[in-house]
Amino acid sequence: MCGIAGYLGTPVTPVPKAKLLEGMVGAIAHRGPDARATRVLPGVGLGHARLSIIDIAGGAQPMASADESIWLIFNGEIFNHIELRQELEQRGHAFRTSSDTEVILNLYREKGLDCVDDLNGDFSFAIWDAPKKRLMIARDRMGVRPLFYTERNGCLYFASEVKALLQVPGIEAELDPFALDQIFTVWFPLAPRTAFKGIHELPPGHVLTATPDGMNIRRYWQLDYPDADGDGPFADRSEADLAEELRALLFDATRIRLRSDVPVGAYLSGGLDSSIITAAIKQITPEALRTFSVTFESGEFDEREQQQEMVAALKTRHEELMCTQSDIADAFPLVIRHTEAPVLRTAPAPLFGLSGLVRMAGFKVVLTGEGADEVFAGYDIFKEAKLRRFCARQPESRFRPLLYRRLYPYLPQLQNQSQASLAAFFSAGGNALDDPLYSHLPRFRTTSGTKLFLSHEVRRELGDYDALAEMRDRLPDDFRRWHPLSQSQYLEAAFLLPGYILSSQGDRMSMAHSVEGRYPFLDHRLVEFAARIPPQMKLRALREKHILRKAVEDILPQSISNRPKQPYRAPDSQCFTAAAAPAYVEERLSRTAIEEGGYFDAGAVEKLLAKCRKRPTVGTRDNMAMVGIISTQLWHQAFAEKAGTERPSAEPRAVA
């Protein structure tokens, strides 16, 4: 895990090329505190900040081929590098190091742009092929590792984080109003758009190539599902058979993600997914395992009881971080500097603190359970869509809507709604059944309420723009032929997962403290296998992740194996409206600051702040609006106002 930065062309700046590269790499030094290096070559510059995990002594970058005709900078891990190395050696390739970086280099020498097809890993990298005068930048299939680019004065710049690009003279931070509209609708900017106007994100599973003749972007991998009206590739296979193969794939995905020259730990939230990964690690290796978790003051968010049950069952050495509302509020400005985008939830903040705890414990690598909900249909939104379709088939029924009370048991405000209100909220009439976004429309409708606080100027610039129409245009040609559950899963796995979960809550929070997260459930072999599993085996009635539970039921305590999904959440608006809230809240939400930013209606923000301070709890829309507004204002302060260099993060308070 590292940070990369570079350019192709001739930078038109008063800053010398080497100094420019040093500044870009320095801006992302938190991604690689172990070493920094740059290389200026004819027509190209490459920079690297290294977090040493594989081949600590010999994996320095930028790395060149023996004749120095091909150069590589790489962020991430190639988990099947041992197998690839053996195959390459059998075909005559020589190696000078034991790093996975050199495996990519030799694989490119043999297969060119198609080298990405053989890689099992989380990566973003750049290859400069001098004989071809071609730059190749690539990103992993699921979008675990970030990669951004922009052009200025005929020069292409790229980096692991936007803050590196902002070191280039003339590249300024300006909030893209269409990205803000997207965040306030679907939670994240739709790639390649970012929060920064004119700065782009390379989408997951894509390769960008640039030569003197121009630039080209192509997709090399696409998440796909069987047609709903066909038998499917697994139609003749039994549930037991599929569960057995699933288990083998999951264990192998976990095994290769334990490859490291430094100690590896695990996040243990107390939920099913992290418990499965932790238990799988214990099955694979007899070595002592360190686990880490977040706990909360409020029982609404806390899962300490389940965490301790797994610790006792697996006998791990465990550390936990107690995260208070004050901790979240205090850390939030730095959190937004790392997310590089406004967010609608405070959930990244506790994970920011947790990665600090991991780093303090001396660990650079942790395995986590992200991805299982998207891959095996674990979220309540999948059950919700199924129930809504069921109710829509008999819209006059008074009994079918009663089932809505089985959804979101952890949201008391929703449970207290009347039956008529629940039916109206979940669109029991089903008049949008043909909409490809049907499963997510209630979520998007609720989120879109935050746009009521946008300023008249922003609304005027947006005009009649429709973020959901743009999302519909991004859907694959085969999307409408898939089963409704597969459609719902795609929306989560291809959009929300890379756009928010793996970025704002994943890579950015762990790498803020130089910690690499690894995700066995996102091994592309496992993802592709799960996509072919019949939907009824993933969501059995209203039992989420049914086949995953069957595959690993013998390695977990029964109480954990049968526990319903409780998503990871954290306190939201109350963190900023308590009497002890940090001074920046009042300053950033003042009429002066709101009007200077120009993103929101100052009067509406004043009313929202007063409402949130007056009431102990507020609705979902107001919660998201408060977090969205304060995070946007903090984004403006950190980037558009050029608030200064990044401050070192405060150490989290650890509880043994």
C-alpha cells in the first residue's frame, strides 16, 4: 500500500519538475511514510510514497525493467503474486526482487495492457513504456484503491489522492455543483466526476492509456449476472455443493490476503461479516491474532457484546476504541480532508480513529469484512425491495404492508410510524416497478430532501439536471434482463461500494494512518462466483446472506451465525449540536460562512441548526442534511480556502 503521483507531458509551471513531483508526493505522505522517491524522465515524471509490506528491503519504487525502458509506480497489493511469479519464471522472466511490484512489471512486458486480467489484488498503478511513448494507468476491478487525473496546459497529471494534484500550480479546488447534487442524491459523485471541478476519477475496472496522439479509457472488467428468465449456470447444482465451493473460495481469498512481511490484524465489529473473516483466519493459521473494534456510548450503535463473544470464542488479543460524540466532532475536519468529498454520515470518523488505534498497536495491515453485504445480499434494502414488490402485486391488501415492520428493527423512529405512513414511505403502490432504480428509490427520495437547503445560485446552475437519470444511463445494457435482486446488488456493488464505502469509509480512513485494509469478500473470483448463485439462495425469504451463513455455520457461535444484519452506524447531527460542540461548528455554519461559500441558503441552515439543537432526535433527512452541510463547509475550508497544510491527527483513546 502506497501513494503514487506523476505527470505525462511538459509541466508549464515555474516549479522545477523534480520539485513539483516532491510536492505532489509530499501531499500524500500519509499513504507511504516509509520511503519517498521520484524520477524525472523525458516526457514523464513518476513519484512514490511507500508503505513497506512486501519485500521491505527490495521493493523500492519507481521500479524499472533491467534495461530501464519500462517504469512502474504501484499502490496496493497483488495477492496472487507468488503464483504469477512462478508462471513468469517458467516462461523465462528473471526477477531481482521478491516484490509484487516486479511481478506487474514482468507481466506487462509479456502481455502489455492485458496484464490487468491476471491480477488478483487491490491496486492502482502507472506504467511508462518509453519505447512506445505510452503511459498506462489502471485501477482494480472493485475500486478498492483510488486514482485521479486531470489535464492542464496539455499535461496529464495523476495521483492516488486529489490533494497531490492540487500541488500543481494553476490547479485550483472548486466544488463541482453537479457532484454536490449527486452526493445529495445518491451519497457520492458518479465516477469519473469528483467533488472537484475538472478533476476526474478513473472508474473501477478501467485502464487509461495516453500517448502523444491522445488519451483512451477502456473497461477491462464488468460485474455481470445471469438473465432472470434463463436457467443460470448453477441451476443444476445443489445448495450444499455451492456452499462448499463458496467456502473454499472464501478461505483461499482470506489465505492469500494474509501474505505479508509485516504482522496482519483484523477488524472485528461483532457482525456476521467481520466475524466470518476473523474465524477463517483462525482456521487458516495457528498464529495469535490481534483484533480491533469500535464501541459507542449508545446501545443504538454499540456492538461490544457481540465483539466480546467472538473474542472469547476465537481467543484473539483484542483492543477496542471507545468513540464518543465529541470524538467524532473533534476529528471531523481532518476526516473531511481525507475523504476529499462532502459526506452525509459521520460513519467515516470512528473508522478514522480505529485505524489510528491499529497503527499505534504497530500494525500496517488489517483484514475486514466489507463487501459481503453487496456480494451476498445482506442489506435491508434488498429485503425492502422484495417486500415492496410483494405488496405491489396486491396494492389493496391491508395485511401485506404489515410486513414492513420487519424491516430496519434498529430504527425506532421508523418502527413507530403508522401503518399508512409506512406503506406510503415504501411506495406500496408500486407505480415505479419498471424503473431500473426501483429498489433504491425510497433511499434516493429521502436523501434528495437534503437538496432543499441548496442556495438559489447552485439551483440555478443545476437547472433541470437529474442525477438519477445520469445513473440510469450508466447501467449495463443487460441490466433489465437480470433478476430484481441482482439489479439491486449491482446498484450497491458497482456504485455505492466504490463511491462511498471503499473510499470515504475504507481506503481514505485507513490510509490516513498508513494502514492497509484488505477485503477477502471482494476477491474477484468470489464476486464472480456469487453473482452466478441463484438469488433465492442469497435472500431466502427474508433471511439475508443465506448461502454464506450455510457455508461457514460450523466456524461461528450460533448466536453470531443467526444474528440479523445490523449495519454499521454512528451518531450523526447530535455530534455537532451538543452544548460541547467544537467552535468550528458555529463558525462554519454562521450566516457569514454560509454566504461566503455560496452552496446553501443561510436562512434554511439557521432553521435546521435551531431544529437539531432543540430536539434530542431528528429525522433521517435532517440528520443527513446537517452532516452534508457541515462536511461541505469543511471541504470548502480545507480545499477552496487553502486552509494550510495537513495537521497531524490526534491520537485516538484506546481501551485495552
